[in-house]
Amino acid sequence: MTSLTQMDIQNENRPRAVFSTADFALIRDALACYLKHGDEGARDGRASHLYHRLGRLAD
């Protein structure tokens, strides 16, 4: 029987990533298309802020 090390326990309890870096770039591109063709209210609101936050992650 193998014993778990402290590092194994930490990795086991650590949440796994849901999105890859490439996913953030794709989501950002889709959001840019929405902002370009969507309604005017979206450009000033949360969607615009999310677009810029995703830009920092995708670069």
C-alpha cells in the first residue's frame, strides 16, 4: 500500500481548471462579436468589463 504525501493530499483537494488559456481567447472573441452586434446597453455594462478581464487572461 502506498502512503499519500502532503503534496498528493494538496493536489487532491485542489480544484481543477475548467477552462484552458485557449478557451479564454475563444470566449473573448465570441464576446467581442456580441458587443459589436448586440444591443447598446451591453457595450456599457458587465459584458464590456468581462471582455477586458478576459483579455488579461488570454494574453
